[in-house]
Amino acid sequence: MPSFRVQFQVSGLRPGHRPDEVLEVARAAVVAPLHCDDVRLDMPAGVPTVTVRFTIAGSHDADEDARARRHGAQITHQVSQVAVVSPPRVLRRRGGSWLPIPAL
């Protein structure tokens, strides 16, 4: 099963929401047929960045990449209900590297 990541920066919380909701919502946004492998918050250069790692059922690269883009956008949309987020960046694991999937 191919492995993907969606990453987005968080620049603030929406009114009435707590910081811990961001990762909770991100994890809950990964729904079947996806499998959530990991959700984490990193601070590269002091900027909060959420990374959600997920796997999808294999088919062929173009279809897998298209589904990963859609799911990445959906995960980001869900989190945007509780936080102000940047556009998502979707990456695919190839060997030992994470390579960006170009946006359409």
C-alpha cells in the first residue's frame, strides 16, 4: 500500500477552539478507506506544521496520486474548521524519500 503525507502550516486557531483539537481533527479526518499511520506537529523554523501520514489501497501511480491529493485536501479542509491553515502539500514515499506530488 502506497504511503503519503499531507503537510500544512497552522497560523492560528479559530475562535472557541483549543490547540489540542488541531491534531485530534487531523486524525479523525483520515477515514476509510485510508489508514492513518501518524499525525504530528513539528516546528520547522518556528512555524507550526502538521503532518498526517496515511496509506491508501494500491492501484496505479496516477490514480493513487489523484486520490492522495483529494484526501489531503479533505484532511486540510477539516482542520481548517478549527484552525487557520496554509494550502496543503502532498508527498509520496518513494524508496527512502518523500517526494511532492504536483498539484493539478
